[in-house]
Amino acid sequence: MPMDSCRSKIYFAADAHLGNRYLADPKAAEKKLVRWLNDIAPQARAVYFMGDMFDYWFEYRYVVPKGFVRFLGKLAELSDGGVEIHFFIGNHDIWMFDYLPREIGAVVHRGPEIVDLLGKRFFLAHGDEVGKRPLMFRALQAMFRNRICQVMYAAIHPRWTFALAGWWSYSSRVSGMHGQTPDAQDRKTDALVDFAKNRLKTQPDIDCFIFGHRHVMRDTALNASSRLLIAGDWMQYFSYIEWDGEQLSLKQTEHTV
């Protein structure tokens, strides 16, 4: 399908954690996300979701998570209208397989990628797979990505796996909110900045690094020509990144939940 000439912008969003148990009204947050997608639809050439759009996602052969009807329906509408839909897997929705590509034509990215977008070179990643990471986190990530472990996990009835994932996510989020100091969060985001600066030593042609994962809004100049942006989230900030070929902006939606 030829691209509509008015579709001149590319958008990035991350960390909606749809289906979570820790927001007071998660359905309202989903509706706000859909209203934003409605707003950008006339100008959007592509939308990149930078991971953890779902709080938990696991595709069995014949079963996918229920819910998210408004969000998935809007993505199908956008895709049918010629908008590219991209998903980078995060640490919460790592088990995306072929459902979203088949049903809505989305492209699923399973690791960091360097892409050229409207004349600039972007390094795109969720953010959990780069920089310094604790040994336990790296071990869990390797296990979750292992195909044999995925097959074994899929053999368990969904009522148990979904319950376990929901409890784990809720416990992790609550403990993180109580134990996360601003200084600790700054150190973690600074680790992404350090990663990007080191990457520029070998690939100086990268114009921008875009990450999710950290649930903060950040726009940092790495040098005279390169920047790093962290996309915030759709739980507290309701934020996104907009690129029109000239201006790269970190914004927040004006909609109320």
C-alpha cells in the first residue's frame, strides 16, 4: 500500500503495562492510550512500542492473553490504514511470537536494532538488554528467552502461569516503588547513557538512542550530534517521543484519564 504523503511522523512509546494490577483504573489508562493513537493516526507513518506495553504476555499455540481489546483493535485499524506497527519485546512481554504479526501485521523485534528513520540513524532497544545488569537478571532473561524453557512453560495450564506472572509483576512493582530512591533511578538511567557513549566510540554515525524500561522521561545530549531519549511510560507520565525528520521531541499527552 503506498504511503500517504501526510503521514510524515514517527512515534515511540513504552511501558504501558496493560493488564497490570497496581493502577487504580487500568482500563482508563488503556483508553487514554487509544485516544492518543487516535490523535496521531493522521500524521503517523510508524509507531514503535519500545517494550512492556503489556504487563504480561504469553502466547500458547491456541491461546493468547484476554483483554486489551481497545488497544489491539486500534492497532489493527492503524495497520490496515498503512501505519507501520513495531513492537520491541520488553522484560514483561518477552513471549511475543506470531499472533501480533499475523493478526495486525506488526513487526516484532527481539533485540536492539539500528534503523534509519527519516534521514537519521537510531539505536532502538527496550533498555533491559544493554548496559550493566545484575547477574540474576541476566540469568532470568536467558532462561526466559530459551526455547526449551518456553516449551516447558507452555505445558503448564494458563490458569497457573497467568496467576504466577500477575503475582510476580505486582510484587516486583510494589517492592520497586517502595525501595527505589531517586539516586538509584538516576544511576540506572546513567548506565544507559554510559552504554550509548561507549557505543558511539565504535559507531559514531548513530544520531539518537531511544529506550524504554526505566519509567522516566529523559532527553540527554551525548555529544554535539547525538542524543539519548528515554520514553517515560503510560502509567504515570503518559509520554511519547515524536520524530518528524527535523524535530525530535519528548512529549506528554494532554488527555485526562
